[in-house]
Amino acid sequence: MGLAMLAGELEQQIKGRVLVNEPMKNHTTFRIGGPADLLVIPAEVEEIPFLLVFAERRGLPVTILGNGSNVLVRDGGIPGLVLKLRGGPKKIEVDGESLVAEAGTMMPLLAREALKYGLTGLEFMIGIPGTVGGGVVMNAGAHGGCMEQVVTQVEIFGPDRKFRRLPLMALQMGYRNSSLQGNFSYVTRVRFRLSHGDRELIKERMEQNLRYRRSKQPWNRPSAGSVFVNPQGEAAGRLLEMAGVKGLTRGGAQVAEKHANFIINKGGATAADVLALIEEMQSAVANKFGIELKREIQILGEDRICRG
């Protein structure tokens, strides 16, 4: 069955959007990436199980995307079905000091919602351009805060086609990592435990975090955020700066002058440009310090289009 027919079948059965051969550069903060065979933005959480079963029965690989803020999509695009949560399920429920957010909720939006209720604990999220679902999977964090400090429970749809609620302990969260990575379970909702605080102080902390982020990072240019995780006891950005990679350019991609752990898209950058820079950055640090930097950015898709 061709892609157009598959898309037509999906459009008859879900409320969400279905796009065929959709350029992934339109759906990543890097503004880079070849086409997805099918890109679906579900309208509600309950559509996710249907989409996963639909893909399985038709032999389509599935890729889950949040806001596309921590990924590099290769120039050949992504085969199968891309399930994008940004723009999809984003309902938020508040009950006292407990807050439940659907996986497609943007983290800055959630932080501002907590502020409305005078709830503190999510101030670190205000400048992170990702979804709650993606943030849990990678244990996102900033400004001394991270997901494992505030998450109490995660609802997933597992490979057994059942919804399950997992406590924090089951997530085995570590630095930019959790047991949800690569285990074929899909986050649908996240429960947070916060505490009441002074609204003005919460607001001030958020504004301080945003000011700091904008002063230190190239926030006004397309990028995927930090390229590498920090080695234990070190800062990847400091190592890269000392290795002399700031300003290094390949094609339309450049190591940011403002922060050496960022690669920016100066215009027309390809995934191949970025991958070449990543290798050079790793080599420069390895040669100077004997430290092997580990990527924080997730790489998706294929090098070239070879699909029918």
C-alpha cells in the first residue's frame, strides 16, 4: 500500500494531522532533516495506541518525536511513521501540589502553568524547548534542577499494548538518561509532585534562568541544544573551548562563538555538515585531553533517500 493510501486510511480514523513525505527540517529546532514517510500529530493521548498498532500491522517502523529540540535528522529522512507529540496531547491537570501533564506539553508552558498556581519546582524548565514526554525519557534538566527531582509517576503505553503507571524508582533516572530510552515504551502522561511557594519569587527565578540562558547560549539561532553531555567533573563546553573549536565551520553549520557545546545552523546546513563538525569536536577534545565526549543529541533517520 502506498504512502498516500496509508495516509488516507489514517485520516479517516483519527482526529490528528497526517502528513506525507514531510520535510523534517520543518519539525526540528535545528531546521535540518530529510522527509518522513508519514508524520502524524495525534490530537489526543488515546490515539497513540491506535497509531502504534496501525504501524506494527503494516510493518512501519515508528519514531517518536517531541519538539524535535534534541535531535539531528539525517538528510535522507526517516522511514515509516513519525509520531510527533508537539502540537498534540497537551492537557494539564492540577490537584493541590500534584500536577499531571500529557506528553506533548511543552516544558516552558508547564512551568508557567505551575506559576499560576503558586507551585515551585519547575523553574528549571522555563528555557528548555522540549516536551514533557521527551524530557522524562532523557531526564532533562538545567539550572540545578532536573526531572527526577519532581516526577513521581509516568504513564506509558508498553510493547504489550497496555497502559501502565510506573513510579519514579522504576525509571532508573541518571544524568540525561532513564530506563525509558530504547525500551519500546511510549510516555503518555507524567505526574509531578511540587510544593507551594511565593509567586513573585517563583517568577523571579524563572526570569533569572531565562536571562542566564540567553546570555550564555545562542538561543536566537537554529540549534539542537547541547551537543555533548558533560563528562564527570567537567564541562563539555569548557573542554571544547580550550580545544579551540569555537567558530569551526563546515558548510552551513558552525560551532557557536557564544558556547562551544552548541552547533548552529547558519543557513542551509545539512546533517552531513553537523556530523562532520561533531566528529572534529570529539577528536579535538580527545587529542588534547584524552577525554571521549558522549553525544547528547540523538541522531535519527538515514543518510540518503533510498525508499520507494
